[in-house]
Amino acid sequence: MLNIFEAYVIHLFSIILLLIIYVINKLKRESKTFSMQLFYGILFTNILLLVLEPLSFLADYTGIMWIHYANYSLDFLIIIFSTIIVGLWASYIDYKLFKKQQRIYQRLFYQHITIVALVLLIINFFTPILFHVDVQTNIYERGYLFGIRYVLIIAVYIHVVYMVLKNKSRKNSKIVTGVLLFLLFPIIGSIVQVFYQRLYFQYSGLAMGLLVVFVFLETTSGNKDYLTNLYTRRVLDEYLDNLIVNKSEFTMVMIDIDNFKQINDTYGHQNGDEVLVEFSSLLLEAKVDKQSIVTRLGGDEFLCILLNEDHENAQVYIKRIKILMSENMTLSSYPKLDFSYGSYPYDHKLSTDLLLRQVDQLMYEDKKLKR
């Protein structure tokens, strides 16, 4: 059996691991997508549980009246947050599969088991069905329904595995593999802790699971285009969905490089790639607001989502690109190099597909005027 000091070390190591994941992702400066917000919710709830559980260890066997109430409160919070984190995790996987933010809201972020746990905890004030903390000794004792929380949690795990396997054709095998590996750690930790109360692997196992999720679903999911280092269409879809659900103000700009095929045919694909890289860097340099993002749709087509100051000055953004192109040694060496664009401010009436069609049409109208 582990002693309390060893349990503290395991929890501390797990907290450091989660903080490293957070810092790495922040250093990458990824866009603030809905899935990443859910991931951070899981991460920080896990850290909170890793802090609360050792504090409850300290309170055990301490015969001081006020510590009794602190101990009871800690155990109360541990049960609540242990169900909250499962709901957030289920929401994260659901969103990864279906990309529908509204679907998560409709399912109450899978917090049904948290509601059940809260009802049971209220009952527990009057009769100790989940746990009891002795007033004199502060000794923690399990109630006869203590296992119901684990039953509910495992039921959610089973539901999510079924959902993933049923819809695995929607995504590649990385999601399926990542989910199943992620489940392995917290399930084993939960089962072990049910039978051996003083083996503290439940939340540290969850931290290991989050590491697996980070590797499989966040670092290998194709957030950035390999050539231009711009965001991919996958990030664009998530970002747009988040903006539309939150009714944010933004302008969409679609850009296509004129005569790009001629550059490839005349100078070679290596020169064409160089043009793409240089032009992509200018699209990033021209924006003012950090929340504005630039994505590569494919080939020589790009799509920019302008927010805040960029949204208010969309034409200024276009002018900056033209100025930067004229000052760039690589791009200015091609005399016929130019771009066409379509710009449209979102009016909260169009769907994402209709908005994309609108800017696409405006871009091709701009291209026709140059012929």
C-alpha cells in the first residue's frame, strides 16, 4: 500500500504533467476552439481534484471540530468534480465526432450524473448513504451507496465507447485509438480505488489519460498546414462554429493567388511553394488582432476570419497585404503576381455554408474583372 507521502508525490507529478501540457499548448498559440476550451476544462478540473484529494487525506484522523467540516466539504467537492470531469470528457469526445456545439448544449455537457450526484449528496447530509466523517476522529467511512458514483461514471464511459465505435467512420482511427487508450487509465484507476481505498490512482490515472488525448487528438490532428504553417480547414470549421454560436462579429475574406499555375509551370513547383510560404506569412503579418485567423483551404486559396479591429477595417487589411507584397523581395520578383479576394461581414442570418459560398462568389467576381 502507498503511504500518504507517496500519494502526494504521485499527485504532484500528475499536476506538473498537466501544467506542462497546458504551457506547451499555449506556446503553440493555437486558436481558441470549442474543443480546446473543453479540453482545458477537463485539465483544470483534473488539477483541482489532484489538489482536493491530498487535502482530504490531511484532514483524516485530525480531531479538531472545524477540520471535520473542512473534511466533509472536501469529500463533497471531490464527488461533485469527479462527475463534472466525466461529463466534460464525454462532451469533448462528442464534439470531436460531430463538430456540433449546439449538440453539447442540448446534452447539458453530459452533466446528468453530476445532477444525480448532487441529489445524493443532499440526501447524504441527513443520512450517510455515500460517506460519513466522524465528528470526533474525522475518520472517513464509506456509505452503503458509495459505489453508485463509479457505476454512473463507468456507464458514461461505456456510452461514449459505444458512440465512438458506432460513428468511427466519421473520423479516422486516431480518434478511436485515442479514446480507447484514454479510457484505459481512469477506468483502471477507478476500479483499483473502489477495492483499495488507499491506492490513489484514480485522478493521477486521469492525468495520464489526458496526456494520451493531447498526443492523439490535439498534436496529431492536423491543426496546421505542413507547408505554410497556416491553420487547416479543420480548425476553420471549429472556429467558425464557435463564432456563430456566440454571435460574434467578424468578416470573412477569401483570397486566391492570380496566375499561380503559370508560376508553377514557368518557374517550377519549388518556386511555387516559396510563393505560397511568403504569401502566407504576409497574410499573418497584415492582421492586427491576435484573434483573427488565417487558414489555407488548399492549393493557392486562403480564408481569413477577421475579428475586432481587423473586422472593422477589412479593406485596410487587404491594402496591407498589397503593400507587403510590393515590399517582399520574393513576391515582387514576379511582375504579374497578384490576388483576387471576396470580403463579406457576417450578418447572423447566413449559415456557414452560405457564407462560404457568398465570399467565394465575390472572389470570383473580382477575378473576372481582371480578365
